[in-house]
Amino acid sequence: MLQRISNVDNLHVMIASFSSILQVGDSCVVNGFSRALAVQREAEIFYGNEGNFPSFNISSRHIPLPQIYENVSTLPHHVKPIIKVKNVNIIGISNSSVVHVGSTKQISLEARVKHIRQELPYGHEQDMV
């Protein structure tokens, strides 16, 4: 694996959450995995069976990886073996995201999000008042 010096003068991140990775320097393997269940409702009515992510098809669906058929050969030449970064300002990284200054040999990231919008049944609009 390539080995270079990673030099960052200023790195400011306000929020890093939900399997996000912030790394300065080289890594061999980076794995990130995140699951989220996002429910949007017209009214705050709870039925008691919310939040069972494995019951949704998206939680177990196979994600096919593309096949690589080409032979790839590289001959890297780094005149200056240094990664120099002056300033990085980030508001937020989330859900299996990576901010990485350096070299990585292997990276695998997966984020599965199920969005649900629940509307009140017809005739229940007065319950919101």
C-alpha cells in the first residue's frame, strides 16, 4: 500500500454521526454500515409497533456488487510523498460517510434508509386541533 504523510493544518467538523468516519492518515480497510428508519407523520400518534427495521424488505435485500473484468495495473510515482491540506470545514457527515485524507487499500460503505410517510385516515383531521 502507498505510504504518504497526511498533513492537515485545520480540520473543523461540527457533527459526525451514524457510522461516519473521519480519518487523517492511511488505512488498510474502511468499513461503514448504517441503518435508519425515518417516519414522517401528520400527527404524533404512536401505534406501539414502530421501529422494527428488520421487518422491512430493504433490510435484507442483496446489494449486487459490479464485476470488474479489466486487468488494472498501476505504477504510482509520487514526487513529494505528502498529502497537504490547508483548511477543511464540514457542517456534518452522517450515515456511513467518510471524510478521509490519506490512502486506503479497501473501502466498503453501506447505508440503508427506509422512509415512511404516514397520513391521517380520512375524517381524522379534527384530531390535530
